[in-house]
Amino acid sequence: MSALAVVLLETFSCLGLGAAALRTLKLDARMTRGEHWTLSFAIGFGVLGWLMFPLGVAGHVTPLSLTLLLTIGCAGTLFLPRPGRLSSVDFDVVGKILLAVGGAVLLFDLVEALAPPADADTLAYHFAVPKRFLEAGRIDFIPEPLVGAVPFLVQMTYVPALGLGGEPALTLWTMTSGWAAGTLLYVLCRRHLVGNWSLVVTILFLTTPAVIYGGGTGQVETRIAMFVMVAAWAVARALETGDTRYAALAGLGSGFFAAAKYTGLLFVAVAGAVIIFQRHRFRAGAVFAAAVAAAGFQWYAWNAIHTGDPVFPMLFQWLGRDDLAFWNDAHDLVFKNFYFAIENPLPRTVLWLLAFPFAVTLDFTGILDAGRVGFGPYVMLVLPFAILGTYWFRDRIRPGPLLAYASLALLFYVLWFFLGGSQRIRHLLPVLPLFLICVTVAAERFMADGVGRAPLLAAVVATIVLQMAGHGLFALNYFKFLAGGADREAFLLRNVNAYFSVPWINDNLGKADRLFFGERQLRYYLKVPNLFGTTLNMSGIDLRPEVADVLSLYKQLRKNGITHLLLPREATSVGSSYSRPLDLLDRIGCLKRLKRLEGRTVQSRTLPTLLSYDIALDVLRLEDEKCIR
């Protein structure tokens, strides 16, 4: 099946599954046509990921079962209304210009979708995990924190695309699902803004640096934004009508967020707190909680069964099992001390809570990835107008969707800042659409009163121009790929760190070998059995610097079936800081160098000539037991 056919099949399956869910809740007659289509896709996207879990646990991840699941899902499209135009009004000259800008954004995203995946996180687990499940024909537990024993709802939607259409379908599917979030945002904006302003908000979202960086990859935040918008729309309707069916829909959206990322648990708490402020609070709260549990429980139960800790490894010291071969209390302590120190450099104080949005916008020194995956200048430029508009029309503020959106976004931000595991700003991306709607509506109302029109429009135009320039620069790498004859190997050599080692390994090692390596981005492209390991991600092969028991390390490698290792050249040199235990193993002759591979590594795919350097990797063979006698 061609990649395009698979993407279309999966798209209509999501539409059908979502439409069927709305019909089951009897909510489909209470929304506009645009809301019906876009909400259906977002809900169906979550339902598809949910259904893939029991299919995978049962060991039925096969092309036939995937095709049947998608085909059955398509039947629900019978519940969809006939599609309409993009807007109920004709676009003026400005609107047509904005549509042209949107077309350019679509073109930039399309050329990225036509290239092989190159993002490190995507190759390390977002795409590597679906590939692993497909090769096994089932869902396996992955004994690793952060990238293995975590919620995988979004990644499960990648499985049908990769399994039926290969890598081209997978990259096209990430583009499609990323644009679905932008389309849903446009539709929600139309409740509060005219067509032109709705297009502005949509373009600003799709060209936000964090979306450019992750929207076309396997990273989940852009797709999770759909679940947030579903939940927010339903929360607002529940508060307005008191109908518990909207509470159920809000629970589904929130539960899908939790099933896709641990931070979803914070959003569940926020949405639950907001939704109980209505007439039937206890009934609505109970319905919301039941829907959250149904939508989000799977991966937490999976973790609990295998580790004892449903949010592994966050509660391992209290709930973790003592008989795990890959994790223990000592390793848990080392991991948490290191991880939380690196991922949370800012003090968790009220002052920094207020300063954080401005600090990550203005500081381009690399703090928390803000320089390359931040939210751009729009909110900071428009915020003064939004504040003035809110104050100017404070007597008109009434309970409604905008107040619900603002409450959800702000409360999530507060909880995330004080309780979140990482301060990387892209973890806030799922609630960014809600904030964009609120500040834009407030600023637009202020401008409509005849004050501040010129500076507000200047801020909007400047942001779009700046972000489009950044998007074009980012897309240039992919245009070069197509212009160069779509040379896959050359592209990967330029864009994936340490990829130069992959061809030799795939050609010279076989199915009977198992490679131990520390370059996580190689996982997706390696075709030989392998095991990724560092000083932090497992205790089964203990590489902590303070460990000096060479015999134990040798036995651990053998127990895990390791026959070869891929290490930086310095890792097996005297005085190496990479791994003292491996240094010691090398010194006694247990590691034989088979091949030294040299190449370049890049820190930025957008500006490779400015941020690249030479590196060398050694392929080593683990010798037999005579080396330790």
C-alpha cells in the first residue's frame, strides 16, 4: 500500500472513530460543522492509540490486523456532516495573503515530511518504539526510564503508518497529525475571532519555533495539543450547559493527554478542578474521573505490573519492586539526583514563576532549549495589549469559553512549574493554543476600540515575518535533500550524529551479535540486535564511575548477550570520563578494537556549518572469558 493511501486510510479512520464517539455521547448535533470534523479527528486520534494497546498486548501487531482496525474505524465517517468551506465568510485581501502564507508553511512542512527522520528524540524512541513493536509483533515492556516505561498513546498511532506504509507514511502521518492541531485551533478561534485573526493565530502557532522543531517529527507535544483543545472545549461547554456528557468528553481529552505524557496527570488535575465549578459538580466530577480513568489507565497499569511504580521511576523508592534486574534503589537515587538537577535549573519560586516566560523568550544562551524550541516573541509583544484589553473591558468578563481556556492554561502552567519533572519550555506546548486564543482575543478587543491598532498589527506582522524566516531556514535543509536527488545516506550523514557508524555495523554484524552503544539516536537505523546503555538508564549493566568491579561488569555484559560495543574513542582511553568501568575492562584486554570510524557530528541541523565538529567511534568485540582469568 502506498504511503499516501495509508495516511488517507488512517486519517479517515481517526475521523470515523471520533465521529462514532461523539455520536455515542450524543454531542454531534450540538456543534458546528467545522467543530464536528476537527474534534472528531482529535478524539479519533486518541481512540486509535487507545485501541492499539489491547491489540499489541494480545500480540496482533500484524499488517492484517492493522488494516482491519483502520478499515473498521472508517465506518464511523458516516456520522460526519458534509464538509464545508474553510470559513463561513469570504476572505478579503488580507485573508488571502494569510492563506498564501499558510500555504508556504504547508510546503515547508511537506518537504520535511518527504525526508528521512533525523531528530534525535524521534530516532531514540518516538519512532524506534513503534518499529520495535512491529518487529516483535506485539507490545513489549521496555525496561528504561523516560523513553521506555512511559505512556505511548501517541506513538501507538505511528504503528499502523509504519507497519502498512513504511517510513514515508510515518513521516507524512506526523505532518498530517501536526497540521490537525493547527486546523482545530483555527476552528476554535472562529468562535471568538473573525476569519483573518483566526488565520493569524493558526499561522503563529504552526510557525512557533517549538512547533517547527517538533511538529514534523515524532515528538508528541504538538499532537497532545489536540487533546488539550478537545478537553478545553468540552470543559467550557460543560460549565455553560451543566450537561455531564461534556464532562465525559473533557475526561476523554484529559485522559488521552495523560496516556501520552506524564505531564498529562497535571492537566487532569487542572481540568478536574475547573469542571466542578458548575451546578452538578459531584456528578460532573464523577463522570469526568471515570472518563479519565478509562482513557488514560493503560500505560500506568502496564508500568505498575512490570515495575510496581505506575509512573516509573518517579515513585520507585516507595512502590518499586525489589526483584528488577534493570533497576534498583541505588541507581534510582543516582538517576533522580542527576536528572532533576539538569532538567530544573531554575528555582521553584513565585518570582521565577512570573519571570520564566520572559526569561525563556529573551535568553538565547541555550537555557532549557528556549533559543531553538521556544514560543517566539508573539505572546511577549502582544501581552501588554491583552492586559490592557482585559482591564478595559473587565466589566464585560463573564463565565464562558475564554475564561475556561485561560483558567486551564494558567493553572497548568503553575502546577507544571512547581511540580513538573522538567523545565523545558516545550512541555508547555500543549496548552499554548489556549493561551494564544485568550491573549489574541483580549488584544483584538482592545484594538477594536480604536486604541493601539498600529503597534498591535506591527507586532503581529513582525512575529509572522520572523517566524516564517526561521521556518524557511529550517526547511532549507530539506529542500537541499530534494534538490540533491533525495540521497538518503548523504542526508543522514549530514543530519544524524554518529550515523557514519551505522552502515559499517549493519554490514559487518549479524543477527547472532548484540551491540551495546550509547548513541541513542542510532536506535531507529540499526538493523542488528542492540542494547542502549548509559550510566543512568539501567542498573543491569552498571557503568557508574564509582563502580570498579570488572568481573561483575563482564558478567553483566555477557548476561545481556552483548558481543560488541560502540564507544567514543576516548571511552577506551586512559583517564576517560565516559565510563571508568569500561576503561578497566579495556585495560585487561577484554575489548578488542575491530574498527575505528570517523565522521562529523552536528549540534544544529539548521546551521550545520557553524555547529559541527569531528568525532571518532570504536567498534569493539567483547572477548571470551579467558580475558578475566
